[in-house]
Amino acid sequence: GKALEAYDRALWHADFDEAWVKLELTDEHRGALVDAAAPARLNAARCLLKLRGTAAEPDGALAAAKAHADYVISAVADDETRAAAWRAKALLLRARCHREAGRYAAADEDLAAAAAFGDDPAIRRERAALRRDRGETVAAERERMR
């Protein structure tokens, strides 16, 4: 809805600024841009995931949410000071995207990587959702084979 539009607008400005002055950005400024864009990207991903299954769901919402998480993960990959803050959250969101797409092994890998940054109740909830969804899929396959 409106929150997603606001995040998209903020990200348009951040992406434009980065593209416009990419050659002139110092590492410090690039880090500040990541600090500004990472929460907007993660919140946009959360909005896209909340819209799943509703009439307002945009086309490709799951892929777009995963793309936002992937961007944050790659943006902080070489920056240890920012890695812990944003990487765990992005890995958790990407795990949810994998789970909702039925890619349970990839979701499990991302959850294990996120858990390495600390024990978070959100990770435990996502693991429980992953077990539930995986179990439902196995049960449905067994039922179909009968």
C-alpha cells in the first residue's frame, strides 16, 4: 500500500544518488548510503511479504522482496561493522521468501546463517514456520501418492 510506495520513492532517490555520484563516493559515504537504504529495502521487503495473498499484491512480490534482501546482503558483505546489523535481518527475510516459494533447503541455510549473528525470537518463529510448511508439503505429497 502506501508504505510500500513511500519506501519505493525513498529507494528511487537512494539508487539515483548512488548511480549519479558512484565514481565520487568514498567508502564512508557509500557506507552512509547503505545505512540509509538498508532499512528502507528491508521494510519494503516486509511490505511486499505482507501483501502476499491479498488483492493488493503486486506482480512478482516474492521475487521483489527477495531482491531487496539480496541487495542488502551483498551491500554489507565486505563491511563487518554493518554486517551484523543488516545481514541477519536480510537473511531472515530472504529465508521467508525461500520458504514461501517452497525452497525449504535454501530457507534453512539462510536461517542458519542468520542464527550465527545471534539468537533472535524472529529466527525461532521462522524456523517453526519452516517446519510447519515443510511438514504440510510432505503430508500433501503423501496424500497425493495414495
